[in-house]
Amino acid sequence: MFGETQSAGLVGYMVRDAGHTEIPPGTVTVVGIGPGPREEIDELTSAFSLV
């Protein structure tokens, strides 16, 4: 997802876990996308459902 964000020329940020809990250090836990045009972000994220 992060690579697709960069390829599309959108602003994105990948968060890697510090490993202070059960998740191993360096595990990608979230990718933030934006700010950017809603239509372009929706093209990348429309396959995901909200939880």
C-alpha cells in the first residue's frame, strides 16, 4: 500500500511498531495517506472496508 501511495505521487507515512508490546519491532502497523485529492486516495483504498 505504501509503495502504491508513493507511485501515485500522494503523501504517505508508514508507521513501524517499536516492539514495546507483543508486536515484533519493525512491524508495519499502519499507513497514513494524505492530505490529497479524495478521488485519488479512494482509488487506492476502495478495496478496504472500514473497521
